[in-house]
Amino acid sequence: MISLSLDNLTKGYRNKELASKLAKLIEKEASNASYRFMHVCGTHEDTITKHGLRALLPNSIDVVAGPGCPVCVTHPRRIELALKLLEGRKNVILTTFGDMYRVPSSYGRSFSHAKARGFNVKVVYSISDAIRIARSISNKEVVHFAVGFETTAPSTASSLLQNPPKNFSIISAHLAVPPALDYLLASGEVAVQGLILPGHVSAIIGWRAYEFLVDRYKIPQVVAGFEPLDVLVALKMLLRQVKEGDIKVENEYYRVAKPDGNLKAKKLMDEVFALEDAKWRGLGNIPKSGLRLKPEFEQFDATMKFDIKAPEIDRDTEPGCRCGDVIKGLVKPEECQLFGRTCTPYDPRGSCMVSVEGTCAIAYKYRRSRL
Amino acid sequence: MCLGVPGKLVKITGVKGIVSFGGAKMEVDLSLVEKPRVGEYVIVHAGFAIERIDRANARETIRLLREVF
């Protein structure tokens, strides 16, 4: 019997020999045609690039990154809203996750710039840390920039249900993944033969949440974990579906993701949030894809508390930035004129160049030598 | 952003718990997991355990990978 240790949970899925064997099998199966698959998770892009999986795969298989990085698709109006709130009020502390901190709005303004100008911005690892700050500094207002897909939204919901202090509120920038996939596939712009679905979003919402896409678009889908063997197995499963015409949602990450997901987390999310139309950076307005607080939680809604509206803006990317096309998998980061020249992780122009999960930031980190 | 790290739940105090990541320990909110138990492996994301790791299924995947490929 295989013992299960923490080591095994990662190393067990990183076996080089197995990876080579799998890659050979994939090569054999993909020898007669070309295939293009899309994943929608920044952590998958990191796994694929860090472990050099694209080099291991045959040329007949192209794996592109879709809109899988929440901070990359957070609309700049939300960033400008948080900045407006912070800069108009001396008693506000803005808390943010680290990967959001340096994301520029379409006018090149970020939370880090506000901090440099003397405003109170704190980077937190968890919303729990933001609430701890609010409890310890009770004469200040703490506003948490709540960003993330369904993986993160339940933690916001649960925190609001655990009686946070009165001086705590949030700007909800939470987004839902399935409506975005629906929108992308409906647009017809994205020509892919299958989707690798995000393991941790799926751990919350369950893999059945994507079945409507099979009915609508006949698109093969596999939920995958985040180790190299997880991704290779998922690709092999997608290939089989395409070749045999046996199209469905399959689950490679069954050690974590269940058919209906995490019921408790979903219930908390439903209690606190309602779906509304939301703008995604680089993609556009996507129906029923944004998580807004329900009326009974509006005391925690910073926009209500401070009576503030998001400013109108006339563009969602900086001129020349192709982040929108990168997010749709239409171009590779290296095809953007700004990539590695005026746009680097040290001085990012676009949102995809900031987070460790941004497609451009990952390409810059691991593939720069090819420039 | 959706990075989740596997760790072992070593202590539970109400809604909070201590998760060990190969020795490095951290306080984690357990409110999203139904009836967590000490000794279980969980996926931790942004300070919250978002789901437990099914031991039997994890073993099964590794066994299958070794047998099939």
C-alpha cells in the first residue's frame, strides 16, 4: 500500500519517468492532427511553464492560457474605485492581497503607488488578517479589496458571517468562472478543442457546474490538479474525448474536487452573495458573473458605507497592452510589443505582468531567455 | 491566486485550526470544511482550508499512475 504523506501529495505527482512515458503516449495519440486546449487557471499556467511541460509535449498540441488569473481580469474601474475611496479619506486603511497590490489600472495607477504617496495600504495574506487589523485599530476604517474566483469568495462570505467589527467593510471584486467560459465559447473567438478546468474553483463549485457547456458547445472538459502529472493526465483525457467523440466533463482531481463541490462553502457563498453582470478586464461585460453583497450585508459594502461610485473610465488597458488578447489565448505574451521591453514585472504596464499567476509574468520569469 | 497548498491539520480550536506544511505551522480558518478532524490533509488557500484531501482517492491516483503508465 502506498503511504500517504505530504511529500507524496506533491512528489507522487511529479515523477519524471512517468511524465516522460505520458508525454510519449500523448505524442503517439496526437500524431495525426493538431490540437489546441485552454486552461483557465494561473496556477495551471505556472505548473505548465515551471515544469517545462510545453517542451515535453509534441508540436501537435498547443496549450494556451485563458482568463484564469483573477487579479488580471479585475476591472480597472474597481481599482480606481478603491483608490478614490482611499485617497478621499484619511481614516481608511485599504487591505489587499499581494498579487493585487501592484496591478495598474488602465491609467497606470496602483495600490502600491497610493502607498508610496502616503496612503494607508496594507498587504494581507488572508481576509482574516484584514479583520484582525480592523479589531486592533478600532479608530480607523478597514476596507478589504475582496478579489478572487469561487476559490476565494467563500472565505469572504464566511468572514462576514463571523461578526466582523463595525469598522470593517469590503469592495467585492469576486467573479464567477463558468459564466466567463460560457461568454468566451459563445463569442466564437476562442478556437479550442477542450478545456482544462481549474482544480480549486472546481473543489468549491463541483465539476457538474460545467456540464451546461457540454450541452451548449460540445466542448470536452477535464478538471485537473496542479502537479505536472495532473496536467499531463488531463491532456490525455481530453485527447481521448476528442478522438472518440465522447464529450463530457471528467475529473482528474478527484482526490479534492467532488461532483457537487464543497456544499458548505457554496451555501455560505449563496447566503452572502448574489450574481450580477460584471465587467472583466480585457473581456467585456459578462452576464451574471460578478458576486455582489446581498442587501442584508450592505453594512459591509464599502460602496454603500462611504456612498461612493466607481468612476467612469474610457479604456480598460493601457495603450499598446495586449493583455485582453493574452487572456483569451489569442496571442502569446511574446507577441505583445510591450512584453519585456516597456512592460516587465518590475514596471508592469498590463495586469497580466504583475501576479505570479499572470500569463505575461510567468512567461517573463521562465521564458525570457528565448527573447 | 487560486493557489492551494496541501497541509496536515494538527490542532482544532473552534473554527480555527493549526495546519502543518511539512513542519511549518500556520493558523487556518476551518469554517468552510464540514466536520474537520485532526490528522486530515486539507487544501489551504488564503488562510482558509477550502476542502479536505480524500486519502483513499489520492492513494488510488498515485497507484493508478504507477500501474497504467
